[in-house]
Amino acid sequence: MSVSFTRRSSRAVLGAAAALVLATSACSSGSPDSKTDESGASATKSAQAVSSSSDVSIFVVGGKSDDPFWSRVKRGVDDAAKVVKSDGGKVVFLGPQNYDNLGPDAAKLIDNAVTQGATAVIGPDWVPEAEDAAFQRVVDKGIPLWIYNAGGIDAADKLGAINYIGSDEYVAGKAGGEYFGEHGSKNVICVNTLPGAANTEARCKGVADGIQGKGGKSTQLALPSSQFGNPTAVAQGIKAALLKNKSVDGVITISAGDANAAASGIQQGGVTDSVALGTFDLDETQLDRIKKGTQLFCIDQQPYMQGYLAVSMANSYLRYGLNLPQRPLLTGPAIIDAANVDSAITGAEAGVR
């Protein structure tokens, strides 16, 4: 995926993804679970609907309920769940209390979903070495599995999942690194407050590769996961890094909350005029800074659509044997900058961006 694609209005991406879901209820081929491999050949996987609508029990593993990013994912889950519930099924969202022990805690939630009678499981493959055994237990029991948000299609293939729904984290990072390079940055730090997680590591690697292609460099600033969501600690960590290395002219964070802390750290370090700020994900504060010209960009993976599409796809598969040939089903990345920030603000005001 090229950077030129990521800079399109994200409304186009949103519309395309929604159209794909609508298509599952409008038509199916003689082989609804066909998928295309890298050689272009079609592979067919048998899909069987459950015996009745009341048997649909979709369990979604996600992040903390008070995490702004995951609240948007859950908004999508909840909206898609309305259709499931109207026909007698149910959707259950499970999240950890904190991110201190992310992988093992997620594995426990996956096992809990199976124990509670899930007929479909949807989950992010944040930490494969901790979660994959639990995901494998899902598949071994014949329960359809979807990977979303983290892990990518490689994880879905490895685990035997039906599909992956979300952004390609490496591609998103590379787009961000290229964008920094195109706008004059030469030395960027990627602040990772969830070090070791597959998706955040892929983001920072992508940033490094992207800016390298533009003649710059990027290094990772790994902060303890216990500091995730702690704005004071993150701000101080970033400030210290900037004061230690005066050549840094760009900072990118793995979350919108961390970006707010980064803005504070940049200001405290007295380098507002010389250090550009970017972030993965967004909130109203990021958009306001972009509008005012005090933040360069943010990378949107459209979390609402991740939750909405994943539940909609699972429901259609369980009840009707329907599946999409698009594999993976990408919800991003879309770079939001001064050129398209107004449309993103409209989505944020509606509670879905």
C-alpha cells in the first residue's frame, strides 16, 4: 500500500468497508468461503451455519473499557451487536483491567470465551507467544476464529482464523515514517509504551524503514508498559529523551493518549518549534492540534470499523455461511493531516473516530 493511498479521505475507506459488509447480506457465490492466496489461486473452505439464531454467541476480546481507542472499537461492536441480538443471539465483550500483563491476560480472556460457550471468537493477537496457544484451543474445538486489530493476515493464517480485520501495522508505520521524511524530519523517536506487543513493534519498525527510505532515521524509545495511560510518566520520559539528544526533530507515539503526553513533554523540553509530532490513532485533541498547526499528522486505523466489521462478519458466517473474499479486510491506514482534518473532526463529533 502506497502513501498516496493512505492520504485519501478516510471517508472513502469507511464507505468501502461498509459496502463490503452489506455485500455479505446481499449475495453469495456457490463457494462463499473462497479466498485468494498469494498466487491468485482460489481456496475453498466449507462454511456451516449454526442450527438457530439463538445459538449465535460471539465473544470479542479487546482492550480496557476506559481506553479511548477501545471505546470506539466497542462502539462498533455494540452497533453490530444490535442485529445479532434482534435475532436472539448475543455478543459479549471481554477486556483486561490493565495492560501490565497484556499477553497472558488476553490468553485467559480467550479461554474464558470458550468456557462460556462462544460459537465464535474475535480477538487481537497482541503477544503471539502468550496468546497463540489459547487461540489454537479455540480452533481445535471447531469454533470459528477471527483475528482483528493486531496480528495481521499472517497471524490469521498461522492460527487457522477465517480472516483478519484491521490495519497493517507495518504499512501504517512505514507511511508515517515516509510522511515525516517528506516534511523535513531526519531523526524521529517512536515512543512505545507497550514494548514487546506485536502491533506496536511493527509500527515502530515501519516508521524506521519508512523514514530511512527518505534519508532519515528512527529509533524506538521503549517505556515500561505500566506507564501506558500515565501522561505524567510518559511526558517525563519523552522530555528526558529530547534533552539528551538535541538532534531529534520528530516524535511519534503509539496511541492518542501518549500523543497528548508527548505534546506536553515537547513543550516542557522547550523544543516545540523544532520537533514535529505525529501519532498512531486519534482523538479530538489530536485533530484540534492538527487544525491549529501544532501537530503534523495522525494515522487512523478506524477502530469503529474494526469492531463493526468483525462482529458483522462473524454473525453472517455463523447464521448464513457467508464470508468475504477480501482477505485481509483492511480498515487503514489513513493519514490525517491539515488537508483532510475537517472530515475527521466530523467523525469524531459523532463518536466513531
